[in-house]
Amino acid sequence: MTTPAEQLLASARARGADLPYAGAVTPQQAHQLLQQQPSAKLVDVRTNAERHWVGQVALPPGQHVAIEWSSWPSGVANPQFVEQLNAVAAKDDVLLFLCRSGVRSRHAAKLATEHGFANAFDILEGFEGDKDSEGHRKNVAGWCKAGLPWIGG
């Protein structure tokens, strides 16, 4: 019999059959997976400025890891990304990558996979989701819109 976490991971892998990483989850599925599999880690790849000014997920210590994909305001890619990921995660850990709207997290999941992380998943929609018709975020999709725990901002 499969556990709920295994069912979520199977669904995520099916969704990612043609992706260059393990798969993708919705914010709700990511949150469920983190509750059901405490060894899973959410890797927030947004800039430190975004986490400080906009907010961040509220998870138990050890489940939330912050590794910038690029820096602000320069936008320069983080040359230490893989090294920093290696310092906080094992190659077989379930890693759920999160950014603002789901673009940088896909790149991070791909890079992680290329460096031997077999369970790298993208969190669809990101933390804030896409912009609404008035140019605001957090109203269309994403971690915040889903009502999942977050703080700050």
C-alpha cells in the first residue's frame, strides 16, 4: 500500500514526464508533501530581498532552505548555487523548488537534477503567482493565494 506522500510524488512525477527534472507540484501539494514527509525540503530560490520585502513560507526549521538563484539588484546568477545546495541536501532528498512565479524554480530544479539530485521538483505558480489584470501578485495563483502559511512582507 502506498502512503499519501508516495501518491503525491507519483502524481508529481507523472506531471513531469517530459521535464528535465523529477516533476512538478502545486503549492497545495507541496505543502501536503512537506507535512507528510518531514525530510522533504522547500528550497526558496528567490533573492534575499524578495524574502525580506515580500515574505516567505512558514515551515518548521530544516524544511525551508533559502538559496538565491540570482542576486538583487544585479540579477547575476549565483555561482555557488550547487555548492550551497550540496551543503544542505542529500542527493536523494525530496527537494521542492520555489520562486516568485515558477520560472527560476524550474531552472533550479533542472540544475539540481543535472548535479545528481534525483528528486528535484518545481512548485508550480511560485510564492506570489502571476500578475492580475491590475499588475498585482498574490491574487491569481501561488503559495500565498492558496492560503498556505507564510510570514513577513
